[in-house]
Amino acid sequence: MDYRPKVGGDSFIRSVRRFLNGLGRRCTCRLCGRHFFRFSKFRGGWAAFSPYLHEVKWTGSDFDRFWCPFCRCHDRERHLALFFDHLGLWPTFAKAAILHIAPERGLSEMIADQCPANYVKGDLVPSREGICKIDVMQIPYADEAFDWILCNHVLEHVPDDRKALAELFRVLKPGGRAVLQTPYAEHLALTRENDSEIDSDEKRIAFYGQEDHVRLYGRDLFRRIRDAGFELTLKTHRECLSGKDPQRYGVNAAEPLFLCAKPLARGAAG
Ligand SMILES: [Zn+2]
């Protein structure tokens, strides 16, 4: 889902604010390279979210440092770019077949710059040109079609996420890799979903974090990804990006990279 504000809708006041913001040097956007005083908050920032989400330690986007005021990329695009820098992943996109679900605009431009052999961008509701309509629960591609899959902050929207994970696994080549970022609650052991009492936008925002989320993952999320067949490695900000101040780069240091791989020979020893 693309919550990016309309670029053409800038008011004069907003333009002046952005100009003044751009006089700062405290923050740096990894995607556009601009420096400025501060990133923009999402919906009033983290303090405006429900006490319940604070209590269960919701981990996902950085609501306090969400939009870049210049290129309007999300915090999660910036974080992935920093992880890809550290892990040396950019060259692996060259000549690769890539499936990018709900493609983030800035990140997808950077991936396209690597000249993949086949770069498929898909979304259930395509929001711009060049994006195909793809239901992640029924991916219209053959088995083992892709070397790379990027599917970030999608599963929490999907009615049957196990089916989606099975589909993502099916279309990934053995030895292929996937990035499956998904918000979850660190203090929740089991995923909260199918709760008949959470039956309005207001309650979904309070308990799931957003009106179009259908669940709040607990720590069993990791097991759910592994049960689909993926080898999941959680790469932490501290482990990979200790030299990157999360406040300067506008990223949530608590959110790990969900780096997944499809085993070469599933279930075979060695
Ligand atoms: Zn930017």
C-alpha cells in the first residue's frame, strides 16, 4: 500500500518548510543523498499510536522518522538500502530475475539501476505505471521463476499469509533469496488474528497498527516463515549497521532484516 503523499499537491507553506528543513545537516537520506533537519512523522508519530502497541513493543516502521522530506522514501526503503550496502547485495540484483511485491518507489529505482534480467513489480492494487496486478496468494508465475523476491510489509495485509508464503517459496529458485520484512510485536508470543472483537478501522489501528492490517504478528512469525520452507536469518541493525546512527538515517534500529533463502535441496542433509 502506497501511503506516499501526492508530490504535486505541495502547498507554498509546505515548500517553504521543506526549504528551511533542507538547511539542516542533522539527518541524511540514503536514497536521495539530501541532508536536512528532520524526517517527517507518520500519522503524528509513535506517541500517537495506541498504548496497546507500545505495551507489546510493536516493531516495524519508524513512525517518528518516516518520510524523507525531499524524495519521500519510507524509513524501510532507507533501512533496506543500508543493509544491502553492508551485505554487498546490490551486485546480486544484476542479471537476476526479481519479483518485487508492493514495490517501494525509491528502492525499486535503485534495483532497476542494477540491470536485472527480469524485474517484475506487482501489487494487489497497482498504484502507478509499470506495476502488474499480482495477488501474492496466487502468484501468476511458474515454479522457481525468480532469483530474488522482495516483499516488505505485505504479509500483515494478506488474508491467508501461509498461502502467500507458500506461493513466494514456490516461485523462488533453489538457492534464491527473499527479503520478507513484516511488522511484529516483540512482547507477543502468538500472532493476534481472527479476533472477532477487532471489527472496525479504529480497533484495527489500535490493535494491528493500521486499518488495513488483518493481524498483529507475534514472535511466532519467524516460525511461520520457516514452516513455509525458508531459511530465515535475522540480521540486526546492531550487527550490520552499528556505524549508522538510526536517528541520522531515519531508520528503526529495532527492526531486523528478514533475509530468507530457499535451500538448494529441501530437506536434504548437507
Ligand atoms: Zn530522500
